[in-house]
Amino acid sequence: MTAKPVTITVDGESVRTEPGRSVAAALTLEQQRTAWRNTRFNQEPRGLFCGIGACFDCLITVDGTPGLRGCMVQVEDGMSVETDKS
């Protein structure tokens, strides 16, 4: 039995993805986004890098809470995600 897809909002756009995925996986797989923020000083693009929460390249804002690692946050239906590269 396949689980019903969930819908999250990313930078104002609806994105359907599989339940159980991380937000970083949804951004990468569903939106083909390799970067969703820039570094503070050199404005270098960053996105999913380690995928295990050891680095801080995949930072996002979820439901108003900033600075979360996208690889560590599991998607939930109705979740609102904001990136720095909308």
C-alpha cells in the first residue's frame, strides 16, 4: 500500500511529496532545487550537502521557525517552508 502524498508550501508554491521525506529531499526531488540559500559573506549557493544534520548548508524556515536544517525536518501535510532563494 502506498502512502498518500502530502502537500507542503515552499516559498508560496504548493509542492506534493511523499510522506516521510525530509524537506531537503522534497526540495531536491520534487523541485529539482540544488540550492535554496546563499552564504552570508560571499553569497555562495547552498542546499543539501551532508544530508545527516552535521553541516548547516540546508537551513530553512518552517512554519515561522528560522534556522532549521532541512535534512532533519520531516515533511508534514500543510507545512509552510520558506527559503532564502525564493
